Amino acid sequence: MGRLSVAELAGLIRDIPDVPQPGIVFKDITPLLAHPDGLASTIEALAVPWRDAGIDTVVGIEARGFILGAAVAHSLGVGFVPIRKAGKLPGVTMAQQYDLEYGTDTIEIHADAVSPGEHVLVLDDVLATGGTAAAAALLLRRLGATVAGCSFLLELSFLDGRAKLGDARIETVIEVGG
């Protein structure tokens, strides 16, 4: 098993136009996940910047953030907590509505998922407009957690999602410009 370069990883992501609506180009990471070296290289690239950051928990955003986040949590030797779309979690939850590049949505986390003072890493596959990650960070702060930073496989820098994340530490593996 060999480590793939960032360019090789980017080559394993395919564009699917007009998904979920006309004018949006969906970044499909399925081929990357199916490629053994691609998956291993991705998890390593996502985990390395956080090895000495004192992370207690990785929080992954539905749905592809679950796949990557759980693997990164395992790599870092910490636990994993999911943030899901509204109505998917059993038990008592906290919710946050946010804007997407093509509408609005709501995410939820279990109210007891993280403890006050816990250092968490927010992880998702794509940083686009930043709304989802910003909503996740807000939820975590409302629970008293410290957001150590955010990590993404792919950043669509032309959408300036970083602006919504304030001064949070942000790490990305692949950047796509306009």
C-alpha cells in the first residue's frame, strides 16, 4: 500500500453536474473511498495535522463526515460523535439551522454528546460556503466544548467558506479554486 499524492487523491474525486440541483457540481468521493491507497492516504492526511493538538473527540457531519471522521478518530485514538440532519437522532438533541449554497437545512447533536471543556475537531468531506461547519461549531460551543478546529478533505475556496468559520484553525487536504 503506497501513499498517494494530493494530485492523485484529487484525481479520485469525480464531478457530477446538477446534483442536488441545476448549477451545483457535486464532488463525489465514492471512487476515492473505494481505492485502498486513496482511503488510507486520505485518513492519514486528515489526521496528521491534529496529532499533537490535544483532540478529545472527532465530530463528523452527516453523511460523508461520518466515514472520514470515524476513521480519523480511530487514527487519533479518540472517540467519534455524529452530527446528523434533523430528526435522525434518538433522545434529547440540540438543533441549529444554517444556510447552504442552495437553500437551508438543520443539523442536530445529542445534548450529552460532548462535555464542557472537551476539545473537539469538526470534520466533513467538503468545505463549500461554510454554513454546515459553522452550525456544527456553534452547536458544540453551546454544549460547552472547545472547537480545536475544522478539517476537510476538499475545500472549494472560491465559495469562501473559511469566512464563516472565523478564526478557527482550518486544515484541508485538497483545495479547488474558481
